[in-house]
Amino acid sequence: MTLLTVWKETDPTSPVLETTDEDEIRAALAELGARFSRWDVHEIASDAALDDVLALYAEQVEKVKQDEGYTLVDIVGLSPAQENYDEVKGASRERFLSEHRHDDDEDRFFAKGAGVFYLHVNGKVHALYCEAGDLVSVPANTTHWFDMGTNPEFVSIRFFHDDDGWVGHFTGNPIAESFATFDELHARRAQLV
């Protein structure tokens, strides 16, 4: 279940919106210029290679590329089953936890697992807890951060308009340290179910 939580940037303790309603989520994000949609989820074997997962979604990926003009698509993932998981999980999480922006849209489809995008726009922080099946597009130059949790497990397809891929411009703002983490939102989501 996808969860959107919105706070005033000055009050990370009292949400002004908390919803799991897909239409409400889509409408709230559309006000920011962000797109949200859901795809049917394919069953993914625990030992599936990332390229095999990408192939499962080839038709949907091609449609997004055509509709949005993306020229580069890749796939990333983390799993406790991978050999170097304990070595890379902390550094992988830290890389995206600080507020940043991109010159390009940041489009992500979650094929497996979960993660939280935090969009810092118009004096508010919008935390979108994404799960398998969610496609989110964060507009170019939107300040945001991403949390994959302390024990990340996800597979995500990423879309880019050029061959540079993921390039972040960090703001230096420590705001991310004040808001609920992935782990806290994961627990809240469980309460709502």
C-alpha cells in the first residue's frame, strides 16, 4: 500500500495530510508537477537477474520512453541475498539521504520492495512511500531526497533523458534529518493496513 504523508517544512511531527488513497496521492503530487501511476506487478524470483526483471516490464518501459522522451533506462537493486549486501547497504542509503535536485526528471518504477521519495516543495515535505508497482516522476529541479531504509530491499527501473544518468546537485540543507525515516514510515504504513 502506497502512503503519502505531507508536513509543513517547519513541523516534522504533525502531518497535514496522510493518505493511502491512490486518487488523492495522484492529485496531491500533480499539484507539484509530479506524476504517479501504478503498473501490474510481475512475480520476481528471489534469484532473478536485474536484466531479467527489466525484460518482464519491457512493454511498459518502452511506452514510458516513447511518452516522455527518455533515451536511457537502467535497473538497480539491493537484496540481502547479494554477496556484498552488508558492505554496500549503508553507503548506498547515505548517497541519497541528503536533499538534492537534478537537471532531469527522476522517474522510478519499483518492481520489487519499497523506498520513500521526499519532495520539498512550497514550504512542505511530501513523503511518498513507494512499493512494488509504483511509478513516480519527480520533476527536474525539485529538491528532494530518497530513503531506502536501514535494511534496503528493492528493484527499481530508472529513466533518463540523456546518457549521464543519475547526477545530483546537493543543497547542503540538513532538512532530511528532521523528518520520519523510511523505517518509521514503513511502521506507520503497517499500522494503517
